Amino acid sequence: MFPAGLPPNLENRTFQQTLDLSGVRFAGVFGLSNTRLSAGLRFTGDTLGALHLRGAQIDGEVRVEAKTVSGDMDFDGATVRGPVLIQVEQLFEIRAHKTEFADVVTLSANRLRNLARNTVGARFLKGLKLVGSVEYSIPMMAATQDSEFIAEFSGVLEWQCAWAGRLDLSHADFADGTVLKLIGSSVKGGLQLPLSKPLEVHVDAASIEGDVVISTSLGREPLRLVAAIPPRLYGRVTLHNVNLDRCCLLGNRFGDFELVGVRWHRRRGRWALYDETLFHMGVRAQPRDIREGYQALKETYKRAGDHVRSGDFHYGEVEMRRREYPSLWQRVLWPEAWYWLTSGYGTRPLRAFCVLAAIILICGSWFLWNDARFFQWSEFNALRFSLAVATLQRPEIPQGFSELGQWLYRVEAVVAPIQAAMFGLALRMRLKR
């Protein structure tokens, strides 16, 4: 404890060694403004007052560990070239207007006040990490203003925290390749991420109450949203030019989503939910939940006139319905399986045409093999006869035709037109796309 509880004023000085104040207790303002700290700074203790480092030049690590900080930590205009670690158990406030942090900044506190408002113009060149069971509180009376970041970020930003207001990063400047991790975070006033640069945002198990607006400027690489564990989004969701190829979203109301230029996961040549790929890998999701998600997305894109994605989500819906059957035999023999095999659930015209051609070819070959004399042993004649049967021209059955050939004639007369109709429906779907 300094005399009378007041720390000394060490402003405008140079320290070649680490300024180590471990075990210090003070209640006033510890002045280190415009100080040159060549090897860093260390503060540890139960109770600290205010720490002012305005305009300081710090080349080493800054480490502050305390139970209570009664004042603020002021880094305004400072340059910190080493890592910063600040761990405080109680409420405190950090100021860093126009401050440059060249290494990772880690802040851990029970509550951290006015972070967005106090970092206007700051540059976090290697990331900002907010860790612990943390509540980063923004006054509800000014939630919109106080949660709006106007700072420069790069590197990895790990924010596992609870925001008591809207989190607005639309005016923040993110360097290329920046990764924002909101894993397990709670945002109770909405999230806004309209950006001019691509960004990767991890939202695994996040909970966001309020409207969510995530977008990237048109013509640029889309923002990538990543989640192996689906986030819970309770308000209206607007996604413009967003990449969801590695984002699970089951459990959310897809009917409340506004989707423009969204890039979904690709699975075997079609647009799909990433949840389906994880399901096939044996991870979590139930086919019923995926089917319901596909139903909602199919209707959303149908209303928007996007038949490409509507058709792909229809494919996914029926595929998940087939996967709901508990028995392997049901999955293979039930109508959905034949629907998939013969036309790709009405979305694959090439497959439907190939199946139709195979029916005509197989039946023609069988006619030739079993009743060759009626076709002068000519493959062409047998195939022409099979084609006539398949197209409902009803060619006359030759006198003396074998019993097996007559049954094959009847089967082809039923099956081939059905397959031709499947081809027509699939082709119509393709042309609409």
C-alpha cells in the first residue's frame, strides 16, 4: 500500500526493465501517461485504483490481475507491441481510443463496461479475446449507440460473452482473414454485421435475441457463418450474400429468414443443409428435423421464384423422409426409394431418361432372346417393337408369341409410360430452373 493510499506519478519516464508492481494496492490514479516501457508492465494485487497509460509506448507484455479495480484503465493513444492480459473479477472499464495493440488482447472480467464506446478508433492487429463467464454490459438506455464498434480488427476475435444490448459491428474495420468467434455467446438485443469485407464468424451454440442482420456487400466474397452446433436465433433473420456451407441451423424458424444470395452447403451436386452432411456422418441431427427444415426452405425459395434451390430442398425433404424409416428394407423398397432411383425425386431428368432407355433396351433384348423368329433375328426390329410398346402405340402381339413375352409386353406397357411421365416431370423441373 502506497503512503496515504495514493500511488506515485510516473509519467513521462522511461523504464528499460519490466515495471513489476506485484502485490501492490492503491486506491487513486497510478499515472504512467507518455511513459516508455521497454520490457512491459505487470500489476497484480487484490485492489487497484485507476491506471492511466495515455500515450504510453509499451514494447513488452502488459499483465494486470486483480480482484477489484475501482477506477478505469486508460490506454487512450497508447501503442502496445506485446500481448495484453487483463483479468479482473469485478466490474471495470477500459478505455482505448485510437490505441494500437500489435499483439493479442485478452480481457477477462465479471462485467466489462462500455467496451464498444471506449474503443473508437482502436486497432487490434492480432485479435481481441473476451473470455470467461463474462457479461459485457451495455446500458440499455443507449444500447444502440454503445454497442456500435468503430475500431479496426484483425486476427482471431474470441468473444464468449453475454451482451446486454444490440451488438453492432457494421462500422468496424476488419482486415482480410479476420475470424470472429461468438461461440456460446448470448446477445440480448440483436446482431448486426453488414460488412464491406469478407469475415468468418463462428456462432456455435450462440443465443441471439432480437433481429439479426448479416450481410456482405454485393460483388464481394460472402461473409462465412460457421457453426457445428446450431445457434438459436429468436428474432427475424436477414442474410444477404452469406456463405452457410459449414453452418448448422436446425431448430430455427426458417420461415422468418430473409435470404438473398445465400450460398448453401453443396452435397453431391445439390444445395443442402450442412446438418444433413453431419447426419450422414452420424452426428446429432434427426432426419425428421432436417426434413422440416427443408420443407420451410423449399417454400421460401418457391415464393421467391428460385426453382433451383426449391428443387434441391425438395430433393432433401424426400430423402430425409426416406431416412426416417427404421428398417433398411423399408428404405430400399418403399415408394420414396423408387422415386429416388427412377428420377432423383423428380429433379434429375438425365437419370429418368437413362432409366426409360434401359427399360426399352432390356425389354427389346428380352423379346429378341425369347422370340427372335418373330423379329427375323434383328436387334433393330426387336428394339423398334419395344419402343412402340413403351410409347403406347399398342403394336399387335404376333401370333404364337411366348407366354413370357406376352407378360413382358404388358409390364412394359405399364411401366415405361410411367417412367416417361417421370422424365417429363423432371425435365419440366429442370427447365423451370
